[in-house]
Amino acid sequence: MANDKNALVELNCVAYRVTAETTRQGPGGATYQCRCAPVSAADRLRLRRAVVAKTPVRLVFADRNILLGDIQADEGSDGWVGIAGRVLDA
């Protein structure tokens, strides 16, 4: 990842098992959340940095991309990561 705190982070979700996908509409727009596993140590680090720097994250799937802002990433056991954020573009 570049040193530019506004740089986009891409996460290749094709490489992971993605479960518990939900999209909700709220007063501030749509939110999306999912769980991914097993997420590599390098991608977990990139997600942590994106949370701290408030960097948008693009989740890349085989059939679509979802760009998220205001990211939250909760790491679980065995490489699981819960990802949630505001949908910027889908």
C-alpha cells in the first residue's frame, strides 16, 4: 500500500470464503457487511491500516465489486475477518 492515506485498498474476495453477507439501507445510505476466511496476514494488516487511515476498501468478487468507506474490520480466530462499511459504489 502506498503512503498516501487516501489510497484505495483492494481485497480479492475471490480468494476467500465469504459468508454472512448483508446489505442494509439506513438514513446515511447503504451499509454492507460480510465475513471472510481464511484472510492472509498481509490482507489483515492492510485492512487494519485502512481502518486507522479511513481508507476506502474495494471488495473484489468474481461478479461484482463493492467500494466501502468508514470501514470496520473485526478479526476472529482461524483467519476470519468481519468487514463492514458504508457502500460508496456497488
